[in-house]
Amino acid sequence: MLRGRRLPLLAMVATLVTAACRSDVPSDPDPRSPTSIAHAIPDGPAAHVEPAPPSDATPSEPAPKLRNRLGESRSPYLRGAANQPVAWQEWGSEAFELAAKLDRPILLDVGAVWCHWCHVIDRESYENAEIAALINERFVPVKVDRDERPDVDRRYQTLVTALGRSGGWPLTAFLTPDGRLITGGTYFPPTDRASQPGMKSILPKIADLWRDQHDEVTRQAQVLLDHMKRYEKTALKPGELDQKLLDGLDDAVRSAFDPTHAGFGAPDGPKFPEGSVLVYALLRSQLNGDAEMKQMTLRTVLEMAHGGIHDQLGGAFHRYSTDGEWVLPHFEVMSYVNAEMIVAASEAYRATGDVEFRRIAEETIGYVDRDGSDREHGGFFASQDADVGPDDDGGYWTWARAEVEAATTAEESSALCLYYDVGDEGEMSRTAHGVPNRNVLHVAQSEEDVAATLEKPVAEVRALIASGRRKLLDVRSKRAAPLVDRNLIASWNGLMIVAYLEAADAFGLEAARGFALKSLDRVLACGYRKGAGVMHTIFDGEARVPGVLDDQAQIGLACVRAYEETGRARYLDVAEDLARLLIDRFRDLEHGGFFDRPTDATDLAALSTRTRPIDDAPTPSGNGAAALLLGRLYAITEKSIYREREEETLRAFAGTVKDFGLFMATYATALQFHLRVPPRVLVIGKRGDAATQELATTARRAFRPGKIVLVLDPAEGKKIPYPADEKGRALAYVCTGQACAPPTNDAETLRRLIETGSRD
């Protein structure tokens, strides 16, 4: 860990934004690893530097009038600020050149269209003419969509937390003209509130500080950036690869588990879905026969599905729960969260055969089909906002008791109000649709308990709840819905494509399989170029923003899964091309692993810092996904380069597992697959024959996370590594490494070989 003294001037500047590190300051939190550069700058005596008094000097010529340049953006978050009086610039060299020319600090706002407090700060401060005039006169304002530029967001989140602040959105940062951090925080009100400084106080102080102590601010901002660069080089430690690493992570999963309400985190919240942890824990429980870990995982999926974090009418999972009981969510809906929950529910169904997990997965797919995807062209949308405006707080998703009673029959409402704990007061006090005291629907009683209370048969109560739900959903469909971000983010599309294919295999959903392939084809057609990789976003068929590590790795994994499903060589070709791109242009030649941006990418401001993301924060880590891609390509092609780079990547971060704990779940899954290679199932037979399809379907539905299933049709001219059946019947081999179990054409025998292991 880095050692260093507290930076005197920055410590003084930090007093301007003290509220940013208070736990009660509103913001949308960033669920990233607690291990950060903040630990590299320990608390200690700090020199106190008084700010210089304001200068009475007047400029020799009037400042140029800036204009808002967000109108042509493809980001709905940026377009939403196009009519604000703040002269927002998009992130890019032009904005930094302008700041340097004017010798002004930059006000950086990083947020997202789904972020409630981003809308609040927009309305309170950035739509305020007085504050806007102050910003335009003394700053160059730059607005960034964190979904569009995760590389920018990650670096400034790290820098701000280095000053002892909480991370989250909106991220409000003050930068030197070349992009080094002066200070920052999250949400600030327009005026001072108690101990919370407001924009009208902060802005002139920062501007005066830049004007009067320009050189010292620049010097110490560089010191902070240097700390971050040294941290990025040294904090991620290499190590040896063995099962002890995974045993330690298992202990971390158990210790983080909430035995009262399930999930991972503090009993009083907040709690995030942690989809990567769920998938990892199910994998480990299957391999080790760990009944405790299996039950922890299954219970977490069920508790979430029955809670307010799961939209009980539409099927979506919200981003996180503000409480520990999964009742009161932040209502935004993220594509990546729902992709991971579809996979977790599908794997839980494979592990148990419990139809409740199938219901959870299919309801979530139902939401994505209806509201979260482009059915005509293919592709999965990025997110749906929590609110319809800054004064709203989940009004679209919540219900007053009177609304439930008005939409349903007396019998239906009686059952629904008991089942979903709909009361006169509710969890939300804010008024929506003219009605206060709103309820977040969550399953509070079982259908059997409701039936006992109402003295009705369970089947009748079940029917009343089902019909009532349909009526509520119909009423809700007529409300003004929160905005859906129709951008296709490549990495999140990769996650959802894999999720749809997993559900298709688990439940036999041909429509899901077809749409997953259609979506992958669209991403590749619009956003992929051989040798150059995948672009990060696609909007209305137009790709923009260079792809990061996550994009290449997740689309690569989607292509591998598509190859398994179809046998089409073009998907494998793209997956290998993306793997070569990672090795050639993203690889850290000195330490191993991969940077989040290509090594030849243009540096700008904090982007000059090389970072190798290994923590799931909040999406699966780029390096974990890259290791998974390399491992799966090796299993299919047996090309040694993939095995070598996979092992190199895993070794590069092995010494960090203990530090990051649960946030290493994706990496740990890749490590488990490396140490104990999943089985490869080869079904040899005519692709369209019923016997071949039965064996392939059985293999795909069997519970063995990470397994690879390939159908090899002799008529397609592909090399068949093992003998076909002498009588021409379909035959299946289950192999681990170079060792295979005796071939079988019996579906039940095949299932047992996959689930219990052939010779591993």
C-alpha cells in the first residue's frame, strides 16, 4: 500500500466540500470495492492554508460567452441537459483546449439518466440562472454520462474517494484545465444546508483558489494523480493459483451473508443483487457438495424475487435495495442487473428443478422483451429511469391502497393487499398521481397464509392474485413511464445475450434463443470491425465511443455461447479475433492482465492512468471476463496461447483476492474453471435429428456451470475428434481435458455424467 503525507492545500480545499463524505448526503451509491486509493493517503496532521482573499482585479477583456453543446449527443442524460443555461461541453479534447485557453478550472458532472439525484442537482442548480451564470463565467463545465464513458467515471470516482469522499452519482468534481482533480464530491445543494455546503458557496471559492493559488493547486493536483498512478501499478498483487484462494473467498461469502433476510451485506442495508456472487456460490456448492452455500444462494434469489427490489408486476429487478429486507429499492432498472439475475435464476432451476426459479427468470425475460429491448432490430436497451421527473420518487412503480382497490374487484384487492402488504400509509410518503402514502409491492405472506386469513381455498386465492396483478399492470401501462435509454451498450448486451441463451437452454425457450442470436448479429453488424473490436455504444444503428475491455470480453463470451448453440464458425471467428485484440492491444506486458483501454488509446486528462479492472464494480470485472473468454476458447480450440494468457491474467491478480473479497467473484469463477476444467460435451450426430437434439438438450439443461456443449455433425465436414456410432446413431462424449468417459446415447446417463463429473 502506498505511503504518503496528506496534501496540505488539498486538505484545505476538502473543507469546502466536507458534506461529500457524510453518509447521509444523498447520492446514488457506487457499489465498488472498499479497497481504493483512499487508503494510500492516511489521515495525519495537515497544514492549514487560508484561501487568499478575492481579487479586485478586473479582466482586460470580457470573458467569451460559452454555449451549451449537448444537443447532438446520443446520450439521453446529456441530451436532457441540452436546454439548461449551463454551457455544458461534452468530454473531449475540445473542452480541455477551451479550459486551457481561458485558464479556467473545469466543473465535471458525471451522472446517468437513471440517477435520481442527478436529476435533482440538475433542477436545483444547473437549471438555476444565477448558478449557471457563475459556472459559465468562471468554469468550463463538462458533463459525462457514466454509462457511455465508464473509463472516465472509474478514474474520477477513484480520485474523489482518495480525498476521503464517498463515491456515487452525481459525481461533482473540480479539475485543473488539463483534467487533474482539485477536489470533488457527489450531490451538492444550491445553497448551504446546515453543515452541507451549497453550490453558491463552493463555486466562487474554488474559482478564487484557482485564480490566486494557481501553481500550488496544480502541483498538488499532480501529486494526487501520481499517487493514483502508483497505486494502480502496485495495489493489484500477483500470486500463485490454488484452491486456497477460493476457499478464502468462500469464507468471505459466508461471513457477508445476512442470515435474517439473505443477500450479502449489512442487515440494515443497502444491499445490491451481487449477481456474480450468486453464480460463483452456486458453482462452488455444486463442485464441493456444499449444502450451506447452496441454500444461502437459493434463498437470496427467492428473497430478492419476493421483495420490492423485484417489480412484482412487470418482472424487472431494480438496481439495489436501500434497506436490508429488500423492500424499498432505488427504482432504476439496469440491463446488467437483470442479465445476471436471469442467469442466477436459470442456474438455480437447474440445481433444484424448482419451478419458482423458472417463474422468476421468465418474468424477468418478460420485462426485457416488453420494455428493455428492440424487438424489431435486435439488441438490449441500457436502462430505465427510476422516475418521470426530479419531483417524482418511484411513482410509476408504487401504489396507494385506494389505487389498488379502484383497479380491482373487492375480492382481488383483499387478496392483493394481504399478499403484497398494501397498507394505508405505505413505505413512500411522497405523492404521485395525486395520491400520497404509496406502497412498494412485495410478497409479505404466502398464498397459503392469505387463503387462511380470507378463509378461501388456496387455488382461489392464487387465481385472485393473478387476475389482480394483470389488472394492476394494465392500469400501470397507462401511466407516464420513466424514460428508457435506448442505447445498446456492447458489454451489457453481451451479458444479456448469454443470459437469454442460458434461459433458453434451461427452459427450452426457443424465442429467447432466437432473439439472443438476432441481438448479437445486430451488435456485430453495427458495432464490430475485424481487428478493431467492438464499439461501446450503438444508438439507432450508429456506433460511437470506442469499446473498452468489458465490451471486447463480454461480446467475445456471447460469441462463444452463440457458437455452442449454433455451430456457426463465424461466431467462433469473432470470439478469437476479439481475444487477439485483447492480447495485442490491451495486455499489460509488465504485470499481466489487461488494461481497460487499449495501450495505444489517446490519453486525455485522468485517462493517462493505466488501470486494470479486476473488481465487480458494479458489472463483472473486465479482467475476470477476459480470463473466462480465454479459458473457454482454449477448451474449444486447444490453442495454447489462450491457456497461457489465461493463466498469466489469473496470476496477475491472485494476491488481491483477500483484499477485494466478494468483489472478486467473476475472477474467482474464472480461476475455478482454470483449476478444475469444466466438462466438454461433444454430441456427434446429424444436427436436425431428434436423437441428436435430445442429447444436446439434455446436456444444456444439466446443472454443471461452465460446461461446454458442442454438436458435431459429420455431414458438415468438421473434424470429429472421437469415433461416431457404428450404426449412425447420435452419440455423446463427456470429456475433461484429454480424458473422456465412455460414449453414451442415453440421455439420463449423459445428464449424470455431466452433473457428477466424468473423470475430474
